Amino acid sequence: MAGFQIRTIEPSDLPQLMGLDHTSTSEAVWQLELQRDPRESRIAASFREVRLPRPVALAYPVDPFSLADEWVHKAMMFTAVGGKDAVGYIALTEGPGAVAWVTDLVVAPRWRRQGVASALLGSAHEWGQSRHHRRMFLEMQSKNQPAIKLAQKHGYEFCGYNDHYYLTQDIALFFVRAF
């Protein structure tokens, strides 16, 4: 497989980025367990990784063809280019309190597990630090084991969740890394 380069996106990249296969495959899920104690008005939430009997395909929680409308509101986007083709991208927003959010991170299937997502995340980290952000957040479906492993590999720590976060009603997991 040929090498790739990371650069900021150009308008001509958008059709290729929308056309990337946004699905992923997972062999495990983070299962939410809620325990209610009505005597103490307490609810405890915990997650545990559950291995699946076979890999499952995960649909992207956002319609890729509606992404272009959202991309104009992003603070920054980088793309990975292999040859002439865009093979992945990362989209970032800025929030209050000197934080940045990774809202999308996608790599074409034949380019996965070759360092593309790590390189895109590295570019996002450099950008965040140059903008004096103190933290960067990642969000992902609780079913997306590859994204969870990527977050953990790069020093992100689980910091919360939101049930029914996506239009698909999936749980979103949030991970954070301090700079």
C-alpha cells in the first residue's frame, strides 16, 4: 500500500469524502448497565465491554450526504490523501472553555489499520495545541470498538456518555485528552 499525506481539506475533496464508506465493523460493544436504588434516590451507571459472537457492521450515526452542510460550520478539517484520492478525514469544532471536539473521524476500509486515523488525530492534536486548547474530546457510538481502542491508544480517558444521543438512538461515549 502506498503512503499517504495529511493536509487541510480543499473544496474539491468534499465529494470524495462524502463518498467514503463510513461504516465500520466491531467485535465488541460497551454495554450500559443502570442500577437504581430507590431507597437512596441513586442511579449508578457502568459500562462493560461485551464480546460479540461475530463481527457486526455499524452504520455511521450521521447521514454522510448531509455532512457537507455541517462541514461549513467546522473549525478545521484535515484529510488523508493517498495518491490522488482522499482516503480519510477528521472534522473538528471548538467549544467554550478552550476545548476542541472531534466530531467525525473516517478512514476508507482498505486504508484502515495503517496509521491513517492516528495521523489524522495527530494533526488534530497539533492544531488544538496551536489554538491553545486545553482538552480535546472524542465522541463515538458505544458499539464502535475500533474507535474506542483508538481513543485509548492515544491517551484519551472515558469521561461520560449520553443515551439516545444520535438520530439512530445509539449511546454516545465521550473520551477526553488533556494537552
